[in-house]
Amino acid sequence: MTAVQTGLDRIASDDSDAVRLIRGRKVGLLGHAASVDCKLRAASVVLADVGAKVSALFGPEHGFAGAAQDMVGVGSSISQIPMYSLYGGGPEDLSPRPEWLDGLDVVVIDLQDVGSRYYTYVWTAALMLKAAASVGIEVVVLDRPNPLGGVRVEGAPQRDGYLSFVGLYPVPVRHGLTIAELLSRVANRENIPRDALRVIPMRGWQRSMTWSQTGLPWVMPSPNMPTWDTALVYPGGCLVEGTKLSEGRGTTRPFEIWGGPDLDVANLLALDLHGATLRPVEFTPTFHKHAGQSCKGVQVHVNDPWVFRPYEAYQRMLAAVLQSVPTKARWRTETYEFVSDRPAIDLLTGGPEFRTAIDQGASLDDGLALEARGAAQFDDDRRASWLYEK
């Protein structure tokens, strides 16, 4: 038996308090490949087994099956059970169409988040909550662990003008909340009626838990989140997406491995990163940035997940290499998550401060102090949303 029961596991165990919210009702399921119980049974099967009438499936970025790569539009399909995509070719495709919700009694959200602001599943869930509430359909969230734990917060919430689909609401990069806790904040902010959002909380989860302590199997929630190790570095590793360097997509260890052609890693290896060790590597991405090109970089090996601060660590690593790279070769300039008028790195960090410091050859200390103050303020504020104690 696992140490933690997810919301879905409570349904699978025929927990009366959980099952009564869905049994006999027409259900729309917002889920993905990691929407499984502790025995690896798909959520759609678990719901049907307890008497729910699964009438529609909704998939976030990467699709319901979790097969599509990042920022690749996914289409809808109509078969025995309609499957609708909530990630298409434009921002208008991020919310469900009203007709897709017709006839449903309840929308069940069962998504494994990874605890980082950029990971878009929580924002798909937020948009679903708003859409369902607007037409009087109840939402039931099956809560799951935050793989980074629920204690530490890193990074300031986004500054004015920097909200996007990698952060629809102002929260830190590492927010320290479960998906149900985060959606409760959204409901409060949007004045969504309290009875429009129901939560089936976990049993046995504590904020200080690492993923390995939950006893739950790790299932890839997206193609480039293969292990819990990936989630540990992702609050920092995703920043590489905002540069012209490879974040390791097209390797077996994305975000842990990163670098670029002819990159000088000497300054990286001189850094002292608490809780992690850097190892120089050479790699050739099979797809994405620098596909087929030999790259030099590092692999980040996390030794102590409670000491390691990925957001600050990757900022310091990027500063160590980017300031010796010509400005035009630093930053990703393509449209990023449907935004074309601001650099991707600014959307990821929540403001221009990091990019400006790099381009001006300035110290990161002022920006990191701003991040720390914002994180501390949010840390105090978020406790009102807690469903679980330490």
C-alpha cells in the first residue's frame, strides 16, 4: 500500500465521500497520461468502474495521451467518447467551447502537476474551472502531490504585463502548492462560488514529502518529464527554453542536460551549487534546438533536493555562459506560448530583470534579492490556501 492516496486512489478504493461526487453523473474528464491510480489504471476506467458516466475527455498541452511535443497544437476527435483538445493553434483554443460542456453534470480534473509556474497543466485547469463555472457545471479536482514538496517557494510572482500561458496568474516559479490548492486561489480571485469547486484531497500527504516518500509510481506527465529528477531541476531548467541553447530536449535527460555547440563550460564548472554537482557532457539532440549537432554542456546531478535551489542555480549557470555569448545569440526570439511581443525569457522569469542584467553584464544579486522578497511575501500569503500541513 502506498503512503499517499491521491484523489483518484480514494475513488478507486470506493471511498464514499469521494465517490458520491461522481457516481451516476455524466462526467467530463480533464486528464493526461499520468492520470492513473496507484495500480496504473487509467482515470477513465476508475471513474467508470464506480458508476460515473464518462461522456467527454479533455486533453491539455501534449494531448490526452501525452504524446505531443511542447507547443505543438493537438486536434480533437469524435469517437465513442468525444476527446477535445485544450491546446491548439492559438490562445482561443485553450478554453473549452461551451458546446463541449453541454450535457455534462460535472468536470473531473485529474492532472499531475510538477510544481513549477511554467508547467501549463494548472492553467488549463484554471481555464476549465472558469468555463465550467460560467455555465453552472461543477468541477471536482482529484488532488495529487506536488513532486517538489509543499514547503519551499522560489522566485517572485510575475510583474505587471508578464502574465501568459506559462503563468496565467501571479505565483512564484516554485509555488509550493498542489493543483487543488492553486485552483482554490484561482476560484477566490475570480469570485467563483465556493460550491462550484469541489476537492477530493489526498490522504497521507505531507508538505515535507519527497516524491519517493509517497510510494506512488512516477508516470511521465509530458514527453520531456521522464523522471522525478527532471521535476527537481525544472524550475531552473526551463529557463534554458528562453535562450538559444539546448535545454536537452532530444536527449534522455532533458533539463538536467543542457548546453550548445562549442559552448565553453569552464565557468560553469567553477560554480559552487549547493545540493547539486555539475558534470561536463557532450550530447547530440535528436530533435528540437541544435538537432543533429554536437553540443557541449553539463548535466546537473541533484544530491540534496531540500538544499538545491534550481531557480537561482540555473540563473547563475546561464549568467556564467551567456555573458560571453554575443547578444544576438543569447535569447530565443520566436513566438513563445502564443506571445510574440515579449521575449520568452521574460515570460519565464516574470519580468525583464534577468535578461537586462545579462545583457548589461551586471550582477544578478539585485534581481535575486527581488525574487527572494517576492517569494517570501507569497509564502506567507499562500498558507490560506493550504489543504495539508507540514
